[in-house]
Amino acid sequence: IFVEEESEVPEGATIVFSAHGVAPAVNESSARLGHNVIDATCPLVTKVHVQARRYAADGYTVILIGHAGHEEVVGTMGEAPEATVLVQSVADAKALDFPADARLAYITQTTLSVDETGVIIAALRERFPAIHAPKKEDICYATSNRQWAVKEMLQEIELLLVIGSRNSSNSNRLVEVARAGGIAAHLIDDETDIDEAWLEGVETVGVTSGASAPERLVARVCDWFRARGVERIEPYHLMEEDVVFRLPIELRRELALAESQG
């Protein structure tokens, strides 16, 4: 059962915090409600949360580059709300009003456009040359790799289908990358969203997915094309991703307990 707020979950029930992460206030509320919490926050998001707390504790004003209302941004801003300012665009960056000697640091949402984020960071550095930067960029490797792959693919395709949810930031960025390169692109939940009119006059279609879309959806889209007589379907391979995240500690404990009792 999907919920928007932890207050919707009955007292004592099990709740899973999504990969986007949550604000500390949500953890506190779940504790009061006696929830059995499984924290599935992506470690890359956790890293941004830790940066926000550290910068704020060190007296910095934290500039968060991200999209207002996105779950990840809400959670990150909740780590140090009194010290965090959201910047969504170059215009926002240029409109910031801080003294020249202000202690500033920036962090970013993990699912942004690499190119657009780079432009915003450049604008911040131009305005505030002494602004403190993360030691390593915050944008998720799976997000940046997919954007890079789409850019490379554009010269070979006439249409891009991106499998992902409407509220998926990194999926929407893939659509934008393709359209910025002059290629028609559409975001689909699965094969049932494909409009055959999109395919008129198209010889080659690219298929990609958001970072959290299950592989079975990609397979189903490929099967949709096979069912319509498409015989040549090839993987577009640029690099091997070998990053592996461990299961949440709560699940590891349950598995260990089950194994010991088995």
C-alpha cells in the first residue's frame, strides 16, 4: 500500500521509507506511532543528507539545487531547514542575495540533468567564487550514465521511449535530453502506453528506463515490438555498472534470523 504521509500508516505497522529518503521529522513521527521502520533510502541520497547536516553545523548556508516538491528535496531540506535555500534555475542562482563573505556551500538532488545542473553550478560560482562544493558530485551514477547513453544513442535513433513513472525526476530528464538533441521522446509506464502513431515513418527506436524501473518492464516493451514483427533488437552498451548496495539493515537482520532458525 502506497502512502504519502507516515500519519496514514496505522500504529505499530511496518513502514518502508522509499529510496528518495525522508526528513528527520518523519522518522520522529513514525517512532511516536510505534512503526516498524525499514529505511530503504538510497545511500547516495543519505550522503547528501549527511552533507547538508555537516555544512549547516559548520555554519554554512546550504544551497540545494533541485526541484521544489520532489520527495528527495523535501527530505533533504528537512535535514537543516533553517540553513537551506532551494535553487531550481540559473535565474534563482543569480537572484540570491548574500554578502560577499557569506559562508555558502551547495549540494544537489541526485536525479537532475547533468548539463542543467552544471550550468546552475557555474552561475553560483560566478556569483560566489568561494562557495564550497561537495568532494564528489551528488548526481547518482545511474542517472548520469543513462543521460550519457541517451546522448550517444541519439545519432542512431529517430524516437526514444523512456520507461518510468510520471513523477520520476531522472526519467523525465531522459526525455528532456532526447528532445534537446532534436529527437522525439515519450515517457511511458509500460508497453500499454505506446501510441502506434508515434512509430509512423520511424525506422529505429531507442528504449531506455529510469534508474528504478524494473527490468521486466523493459523486456515487456521489447516483446511488444517483437509481437509486431520487429526482429532486430540490440542492447546499447556503453559501460558496466558494478555498484551494489546492501539491503536495509532491518531486512538483513530478518534474513539472518530466518537462516538461524532454518
